[in-house]
Amino acid sequence: MIVIQKCLACDRWQHPGRPICLTCGDAENLGDAPVTGNGNVDSFTVVHRAAAPYIVARIRLVEGPIVLGHLADNPEPRCDQPVRFVHRDPLPVWIPGHHHPPSTRSR
């Protein structure tokens, strides 16, 4: 699960967390809230200075904030590609596809 700072006064997300809301300036109504873990690749780079190349991506969450992370299981990364957050020991990673929570409607 990922949590991102949210201003309850103006309902805006911001990352990284700050002592005041960058949108409305409120300092009293800031808290951390869970996000879906779904996003889209804005940009990426392949790092070749390691034993094995790996991908670092800039990901825009569907809620709006931008995070950086390791893009895994993706032989052909591209911008605007949907990705989802998963936790793999020892580090969290982003993999292709969005997570769709199970339907809560009754059958």
C-alpha cells in the first residue's frame, strides 16, 4: 500500500509531503491517505551502470501526484503505459497494468 499526503482543506494530493499545502497554504489539515497504486509512466530511463540494467520511471498516479520508482517486468517500457505498484522483497516496484479491485456489487 502507498500513502501520499493529502490536504483535507482543499482535497489536493502532494508528494513529497510538506509542512503546508502548496495549493491552499493550509498547515492544519494535512494527513496521509492511501492511494490506489495505479499510475501511468510519464518518463523513464534505463540505468546501465549496475551489474544488470534496470529502469527508473517517473510515474503519475491516477490521483495526480508524481512518484519515482523501479519499473520491473517490462521488456518494452513506453510513456503513457499503465502501471501498478507491487511490493517485492526487498523493494517496492511498478509493473505493467492497472490493478482493478474486486467488484463489491452483490450477485
